[in-house]
Amino acid sequence: MAKRPSNRARNIWTLDLLNIQPADRVLEVGCGPGFALTAAAARLPRGRILGLDHSAVMLQQAEVRNRAEVKSGRIELRLGNLDTAVAPMEAFDKIYWVNVVQFLDDKDAALARLFDALVPGGILATTYVPRGRGAHRADALVMA
Ligand SMILES: C[S@@+](CC[C@H](N)C(=O)[O-])C[C@H]1O[C@@H](n2cnc3c(N)ncnc32)[C@H](O)[C@@H]1O
């Protein structure tokens, strides 16, 4: 995932949509191997980003890829499921998730949880690319 050009491009596209500001507090849900965390942290000279994933293997890859930023505290990694891991007290200016929404059983509940974790005026970006033979834009619109 971290190496495929199309996946890297859609992660960068998602970050561009968020208009990340230098001091933003950002959450990536389902950060996987942490490619987008690296790119987001580069846009956050005074801010911080939390990467959440329920896979220890993915988080380990994200940590290796972002060792310096994790050490400095600019990137925080958290093992956990979206259903339980985002504490209600945390507030984020920007939240994004790329190709994660399709894995959630209760998408409405997950989205409500993420909206609750946004500061007023914050932005949530959901990126989803349908897979499979003949996948089409219409399939993405069904998910939307
Ligand atoms: C297809 S990968 C996408 C990874 C990354 N966002 C990217 O675009 O390269 C989906 C990721 O979401 C994580 N994930 C799926 N459901 C999750 C959940 N309920 N809570 C936390 N992470 C989840 C998986 O472990 C995996 O790393």
C-alpha cells in the first residue's frame, strides 16, 4: 500500500483536500503502513497527527517508516479499533481515512463518532476506491 503509486497519489490527494494548517491537530483512521502520516507530518511544523489502526503489523510498519517523527512527538501511533479508540475528549481540526470506511459494519455510527471528534469548522475527508473487475464511479457513489 505504501509503495503503489496510485495509492500514494490518492492519499496525497486526500491530504490536499484537507487544507492542513501548520498547527493543526490531525487524525488518520486506518493509517496502515503510515505513508500518509509522513506526508501529513511534513505539513505540520507546529501541529501533531495521531495515526490509529487496529493492526499491530500495520502500526509497526508505520513506526519504522516514521521513526524520527514518532520520537519527536509529531506523530503519535495508537493501536485500536475506531469503535473504541477515539476518546471523546480528543478534538481534531482535520480527520481523514483512505479506503477504510468499507471495512466498518456500522458506518453511520463510525461517522457520527468522527464528527463528534472534530472541532467546530473542522474537516473530515473520506476517500474510498471501489475494487474488483469493472469497478466504476457509480460503485463509489453507492458507498457515499
Ligand atoms: C486498505 S488499508 C488502507 C491503509 C491506508 N489508509 C492507505 O490508504 O494506504 C485499511 C486499513 O484500515 C485498518 N482498519 C480497518 N478497519 C479498522 C477499524 N475498525 N479501526 C481501525 N483500523 C481499521 C486496517 O488495519 C488497514 O490498515
